[in-house]
Amino acid sequence: MTKRLEGKTAVVTGGARGIGGHIAMALASEGADIIIADLLDATVAEPVLAAIAGAGRRSLLVRTDVSDEEQVRHLVDLAHEEFGQVDILVNDAGTVSQHSFIDLEVSEWDRVLAVNLRGVFLCCRFFLPQMLERKSGKIINVASQLGQIGGIEMVHYSASKAGVIGLTKALAREVSHLGVHVNAIAPGPILTDMMAEETEEWAARKLSELPMARFGQPDEVAPTAVFLASDDSSYYVGQTLCPNGGDVML
Ligand SMILES: NC(=O)c1ccc[n+]([C@@H]2O[C@H](COP(=O)([O-])OP(=O)(O)OC[C@H]3O[C@@H](n4cnc5c(N)ncnc54)[C@H](O)[C@@H]3O)[C@@H](O)[C@H]2O)c1
């Protein structure tokens, strides 16, 4: 059977582990070569890189801080030098912290916004020109349900993720008729290293609210990214898809 992403190249930021890692592996299993752009190195990314190789696909890990313009420009140049073109961009890299608003330092606001929103902007800004030239491309931005409903002690994170949803919609309006599809994913609570940073009280309360009475796994988010990366999503524009176990129903 033909794989859905045969011959494609995907960049996955934050793909060294967690949701991004599972997205990278799922895209590879559908035939895509993968460039992982992450702060973390190959020791952390090893299981993801091994799975990509196991799927018979090529991979490259580029140590990148997505909030840094020069590093993103370097990533874009390297990706095109090594792979010729980039068909799929998954903006997954993200960071979180919990602070009551009254204690939220300006520096922490800036840090979280820089990674979660400026990082998405920079990657879109510098990968898009080549996609527009080819009149083809898929951009998938990983937001969060907290960008839809807000999270207590997470004003900075929620604002960054709401920003990602807004950026997705506006960019989709601007470039869809030029052949580039832009959509977002807003996961619910997913068991990754990021979630491990939450307190036990938070986890117990959240669990009691979830219709399925369990947290999600990263491989329950990855199929949504594969769908958005493939031709199956040809009429999806500026949408935010929600693998969230029913925590948020819009
Ligand atoms: N886990 C959840 O419950 C959940 C829910 C909703 C949304 N999300 C979002 O999903 C995405 C992935 O999160 P995760 O849960 O897999 O967490 P994670 O911490 O396992 O993965 C985040 C990845 O992003 C990378 N990263 C962080 N800052 C970076 C930077 N400046 N430049 C490049 N890479 C950077 C990390 O090194 C890591 O590999 C994030 O955008 C997160 O906000 C997570």
C-alpha cells in the first residue's frame, strides 16, 4: 500500500521527545524523512531517531532554539541544503511553567512567549517562502486547549497558545489560496515530561474532571498531525483539531 507521506520531508520542532517525538515517528512511518529541531541532543532523541531509521527513513537532528532568529535561519538553510525541500513543518517546540499572575515575572512572560509564539512565528516566517515558491506545503502548529479555555496560574502559557491559534487562522487566510495549508492541534492533558512538571494536586483534580478518567498519550495526538500533513486534510484550513479526551468540547 502506498504510504501517505512517501517522498515528503518534514521538520518537527521539539521532536526529540514527547508529543513532537511521536509526531516525528508517525510521519516517518507514513514515508516522510524527518528533520528534528530541538534544544535537546541525540542522547534524548535516540529512541525517536532509531524509530525513524527503523521505518527506513532519513533523519537529521539540528540543535536549535526556535526563539532565536539566527538559529532558525540556519535550520532553514541546512534543511534545504540537506533535503532539497521541506514539505511539512510541525511547530511543536514548547515550554511551560506555573505562576499565579500576581507573581508572574516579566522575564518569565517573555521566555514562554518567545519559545511558544515567537518560535512558531520564526519557523513559519522562514520556511514559508520556499513553500510559496512551490505552491505547496503543510504547516501544523501545536497549540493547547489552554489557549482555548485558559489555565489557572498559566496566563503566560495560555496567552502564548491562544496566540498560536490566532496566528494559525490569520496565516491560513493569507496563504491557503497559494497552496500552503496551515492548521493547529490543541491537545488536552497528555502524559509527557512537560506534564510531569505539574503538582500531584493538579493531576488528581484534572483526572477527576476528565470524561475518560485518564490522561492522553502522545501517540494519541500524533495521528492528528499525520492527517493534517497528508492530502486527506485537503479542505481543512485554519482549523484547530482537539485530541483532548473530551476535556474541552467546543
Ligand atoms: N503534554 C501536554 O499535556 C500538552 C498539552 C497541550 C499542548 N502541549 C504542547 O505540546 C508540545 C509538546 O509538549 P510535550 O508535552 O511533548 O512536552 P516535552 O517537554 O516533552 O516536549 C517539548 C519539546 O520542545 C523542546 N523545546 C523546548 N524549548 C525549545 C526551544 N526553545 N527550541 C527548540 N525546542 C525546544 C524540548 O526540548 C522538548 O523536546 C508543546 O508545544 C506543548 O505546549 C502539551
